[in-house]
Amino acid sequence: MSDTAPVNTRRESKPGKARTSFNEGTARLAAVLLSPTLIVLALVVLYPIVSALRESLYTSGTKLDANGFVVKGSTFVGLDNYAAIFKGDTGHRFWTAFYNTTFFTVTCVVLETVLGVAMALIMHKAFKGRSIVRASILVPWAIPTVVSALLWKWIFQADGIANNILGTQILWSTDGWQAKLSVIVADTWKTAPFIGLLVLAGLQTIPAEVYEAAKVDGASVLQTFRRITLPLVRPALLVAVLFRILDTLRIFDLPFVLVGPHKGSVETLSMLGYDEAFNTRYGPAAAYATVLFLYVAAVAYVFVKLLGADVIGEARAKKPGGGSRRQRKRAAALAAAPQAGLTSVGGGV
Amino acid sequence: MRFERSHTRRAVAFGVAGSLVLLASACGGDSGDKNTSGGGGALEGRGPITFATGKDTSGFLPKQVAAWNSQHPDEKVEIKELPENANDQRQQMVQNAQNQSDAFSVLNMDVVWTSEFAANQWIEQLPEDKFPDLPKLIPATVETAKYRDKLYAVPITSDGGLLYYRKDLLDQAGVQVPKTWDEMLAACLAVQAKVPSAKGMSCYAGQFEKYEGLTVNFSEAINSAGGVVVDKDGKANVDTPEALAGLEELTKGFSTGAIPKAAITYKEEEGRRAFQEGKLLFHRNWPYVYALAQKTDGSSKIVNKFGVAPLPGKSGPGVSSLGGHDYAISKFAKNKATAVDFINFMASEARQKVNLSGSSQAPTYASLYDDPALNKQFPYLAPLKASILGAQPRPRVVKYGDVTAAIQDAAYNALSGKTPPKQALTDLQAKLSSLITQ
């Protein structure tokens, strides 16, 4: 591959013996230099995960003694906290939340992708006042979620702007499809610019010659978009979509603030975990968190495997050389892309 | 096990900051300080303390504390301001207790938290003889500070629901201020028939969005019809004809349009705005609305056009749910003797009086409601006294968070027409029974 080949050549050119000792020294130095980072990572990432897994196997504070005091200490209950999630009323609530979470993820991400790409295409065009358009498209993304939730709550009030403009009397925050719709609208408004931003970065790496060649060949606008823009912007787009999927799977603040807690139509998996923790049942809360963690991990894995989202630069290394003209073009474009440079450095380590 | 686990939580709570040091100490095994820090219930020790309280929107609290500090230079009180949102305050207090931290000495707690905090032994049980003002406080407010008949806190502020009504329109129609629900409906129909400007107004609204306010309004409807949610013995008893009559009063209001459809989205502020804009004839809200509805900056269209009365009930005066705050002493605090004195200081008649006129928070000291000067400053004091004297606490249960969520579920489903009222109460009874017996 064009971007990794020069690195290999450079390594090969070093004299054999010197290289080994140099590498050994480098490895030791690398280990020493990286150890603070690894320790910090272990403390802030690994330790909480292990701790949460452990917590999810215990319960505490569920029984009262004869004097009405909560019995202290915690009991090991094995997988009971997990089993309880899927049983009876709780199970019903869980599957509703699971459905909501998935529904929001699919709907919002599809809408955001379509709108985001459209935004990127507009932002990419050279026209007067382009910087103003770019800035204004990015404003929603810059607003904290809770603030945007309050903003939309105001819009969706019974006597709010939404009803005024639509000429309707819909009570948006009541349990039902309208609550779902309000969350989707608010989420799309806020995060479509995120996809737009990442896709714009991808668009800017596509060399102008490719488009000129297409023009010379007499390709239509639609053809250019489908055959050139989309394939070349695909790596950036897939990363953006992956981020949005992971983000939306743990959606919490928007439905919580915009619609409110305990409303079946917008309750998500994060909200269930929050509810348990709020009532000081940390064991079940940790179990919910773990289930959500596994779901997110599974979705991310499937996404990366199926669509080959190029998050860490693996996909490119596996592709056979040569290939179609499109692939070769893509590789060339990637070599020029700033993130391609980043990933090849990452691969070198 | 207990030691290990509280250590784990502590480490998580401190998080990134001192994680290295802390992890080392967590691996060091059990430490003995956890047992001794409880203090064994003796309210001893003098010195500086802290006062954990929600964000003080009136800005008056520092003056109260300064008055104490100037008299007690060696036992100064430091205010620890928590967020404005009650749930966030509770969360910080719970976290403080679970870390067994001495950062908070006196806790300014919402009345509904007492049972949970007492049952978990996060707050000290208080000997009643150490609080001389206690007999002079309104009995219903003192009840909120008890768990299983033992005192755990001292009520400092209270709150009760009031019926705000459009005095101008009632006068024009020549009807009396209603004392029962039937009278209220009749008054509303009379006003709508006789006063042209009242056309299109709705009769009544309270707080019916799915949040704590719904628990308040639901309990009031049921208590006002002679029912209970949780009885004197602490058992759920909500599947009764009385409770059904109370709930049906609300569902009927929604189905006949006496209560506007939009009221299902009302919290305090939405309701207040509707009342101030002249959309409601009667409105149930807290005393804070009075001053705002009287504002002459143009925000209110009903300045000098409304009055306040105690809540109406099924066949007589209604029963309000109690609001307000109690002061408790954290189990893990230092200088608890100072904390007792500080609570007594804040509970005293003189301090409560100053607090009422400075922050307009309703006092728990009964005699203050009859003070002529204060009545002039706060014209709603007389109906508020009636409201609080007859008020009932919301269910006093350890799992309050779960109980109030279950109540909101049942009430919301009934009010939005998803479940028939009878079914909602049967479901709620089953849910509450399982939550309370555990």
C-alpha cells in the first residue's frame, strides 16, 4: 500500500545488528515512557469497569431489621441482579427501554447522516458568505445537550412555538409518539452538524483533479456524487456514523430533560440504570450499566466488522493491492488525508 | 465486606484526583476509623460546623448564619451550598453519608427524605428534650421529622397548598369562595355563565406533569376525599372507595374539560403562568406564587384581581400535602453539640420570624401565623395556616423514591386516560405493598 510502503523500506535499510539493539533499547524506553499513560488508563478505564462488574454481583440495603433500620453490608448474589432485569414488570420496562434506545439510534443516526452529508456538501461549496454558513451550521453542535433540551422543551410546550407554527394543540411532553418525535427532532438538530463537520473534513481531502477528470468524462452531478464523492468520503463518514451510534445508544440527558423521567415512550437504557442508582441500589444499577456496555460493544463490533469502519487503520492494510480504479483512487486520497497520516503512525507503534 | 465496599465507593468517588494514593490505601486492607466515626449517638463536641443546604434563591440565608457566627465566634457555621434541584441535593447528601464523610454537619433536608435517611442511619436520632421549641411548632410539621415515632430532625420551614381564585370574577358573578369541589365547579359554571370576560377560561388546574408535584396533587385529592395512600401503621391502603372518589374527581375534571387538557404538562411554573395570563379561574399552587402574581412589571394580568383560600375538599375543607424542610445532623459529623445549638437557634421564634419576612419561607412556629405585622406583609398567612394545620405528610417510607415513582405512574395513567381509576389504584396498591413490606 502506498502509505505504509515507505515506512517499511526505511526500516529495512537499517543495518541488521544495530537495528536489533536499537529496537531493544527503544522497546524498553517506550515501555518506560508509556507506563505513566498505561497506569493512568488502568486507573480511569480498567479499574472502574472491573469495579462496576464486581458491584453488579452484590446487593445492599434491601432489608430492614426489627427497629426499621436498613441492614448494613452487602451480599453476594451472583447473577441475580442480571436475572432481575429480564423478569416480570422490570423485564417489560427493560425491553421497552431497549426498543426505545435502538429506535432512537436507528432513526436519529439515519436522519443525521442524510442531513449531515447535505450540510457538508453545502459547507464545502465555494460561495460568498461560506464561513458564516459554516459557523451557523455548527452552532447547534456547540450547545450543551442539557441546554438544547431545555430550549426544545420551551419550543414544545403546550402553548409553545411548535404548536403555534403548526397550528396544533399537541401536548408534546406527554407519554406517546409525540414525545418520541420531539426527542428525534431535538437530537437531529443538535448532532447532524457533527456528521457534517467530519464529512466536510473528508471532502476537503478529495483532490480537485478527480472531479475535473469526471467533468471531462462527462459525468453528471449525481454520478459524480455517487461514484466519486461518496466512496472517497466513506472512511470519514463511517467514523462519524460510528461515533453517533455509540453516542445515541447511551442517550440520557435529552429525553430526561426534554420529556422527563419514568415516561415509557422515551425511557432509554441509561435512564433505567440512573433510576436504580438514584434509589441507592448500586448493584442493579451496575448490572444495567454492564448490559448497556455489552450492547454498545456488540453494536460497535458488528458495525466495524460489517461496514469496515476504518477506525484504527486496519481495514486498509487488509485490502489487497491493485484492485479497481476506484479503490486505487481511494487509496491515493487516503494517503493525502490527515487522518491517514495519523493512523499509519498509530500502526507503526 | 462492608469495609471493603465502602472503600471501593470512596475510591471511585475520589476518582482521578488522588487515585494512586487512594488505591494504595484501599489495598492496605481494613481500617478501623469507620467504626469510631459514628460517634455512638452522643451529641457531643463543640467547634466549627458546616451547613449543607440547597441553593438559597432568596439570598437571605447568609444573614441568618452571620447572626449565629457573630454570637459564636468559636463555633462558626459554614454554608455548603448544594444545587438548586432537590434530587441533586439529596444525591450529594447520600454520597456524603456513604463515604462517611464529615464534610456536612447539619443537613437541610426535604421533608420526604427523613425516613430514608433515618433508616439508613445517615442522620442522628435526636432527643426531644434538647429542643425546647419543639412543642410550639405545628404538630403536622414535626411529624415529617419523625421515623417510627422517633425524632430525627427539626422542621424549620413548612409549605402548604393554597387555592388561588379570581376574586374579581367571583365577585362579578356574586358567588362565594368555594369550600368543596362541588362548590368550586358550581362557582366556575356560574362565573362562565354570568361574566362575559370569563368565556373560554378553564375552571381549575394543579400540577399534573409526571413528577413530584403529581404525587402532591394526587395525595391531596385522596386525602381530601377521606382516603389515604399509606395509613397510620405505614401500610399501603390506597385501593379504597374514598381514594377512588378522590382520584375520580381529578379524572372527571379532565374528561369534562373543567381541568384544561394542557394541565397534564403543568408543573408549578406552567400553572402559574396560565393563572397569571387569566386562563384559569381556580388554581392550586404554593405560597410563592402570591408575590409573583402581584408583580406590577406587566408579567401578571391579574394584579389585585385574585385571592387565596385553603384548598377545597370533597365534603369540607381539603387536605394539603406538606412541603418544607427539616434540619438534621449527619451521623458522621464532628461537633454535634454545636449542631444541636445551631438547629435550636434556627428553630427559635425570633429567627423564624426574621426568616419569614426576609425570605418569605413559611415558618413552622405556629404563633407567627397570627402576627399582625407579618399578616400585613403576607396576606396569605391566614389561609396558609389553615392549610398547614390540616395538612398530611406525603407517604413516610424508606423507599420514597420508588414509592413516589409508583404513585406518579398510577396517577399519570389514570389522568391521561390510559388506565381506569379503579384499575390504577388496584395496581398501585399491589406495587406499594411490595415496596413497603420489604
